[in-house]
Amino acid sequence: MKCLIVEGVVAQIEEDGDVFEVHPSFVWVDCPAHIHTGWEFNGETFYDPNVTFEALDVKFRTYRMEQLEATDWTQVSDCTLGHSDVQMWKAYRQSLRDFPSTDGYPFTEFPEPPQVG
């Protein structure tokens, strides 16, 4: 998907092959499928201007706690993961704790869990 950004706002959304030439002050950017026209774009992140900071903060903090609780098993002494996997989970869990203090919070991407195998 591509979003046409006009003055920091998503003005139009098209399939990748359907974009067209626009004025240099406008720009096409890649965007996830869940984005809608009217959303704002700060150069890195899309966000719905109708969602308040407080609502996102509660949502993200709740989700963060759920993720921390769901990954507690990775940090117990009898965990069967290898040392490097344990360290990746430890780093992920720290990124969850640090998430509310990241630049742009809560209008940033949530930390992704590690891909261990």
C-alpha cells in the first residue's frame, strides 16, 4: 500500500501499482493496510488523530504488562532456552519496560518479540 501525504496527513491510499505523479510538496510513502485517510504521518509513524494520548497509553501499558507476564518463563532459573535466547528475551523485556519513555510514545511501533529458534 502507498499513502499520499499532504502536509503531514494521509490524503489518499492506493495499491502499490496505482500511484501517480504528484506535486513535489506531496509524497508517496509505504504504509500498512490498517491506515486510513485523515491519519497523520510524522515522517516515521502513522497515527489516528482521533485517538488520544491517554487512550493509547492505557492500551499500550496494559498490553506491555500482558507481554511481560507472558514471557516471565523465559527468565526463570529452570528455563530450557539457551543462553543467547534468554538474553534476547531479556532485551525484549527491557524494551517493553522502556517503551513509554521512547521518542514519540505512544505514536511509535510497539517492540517486537525476538525470533528465536
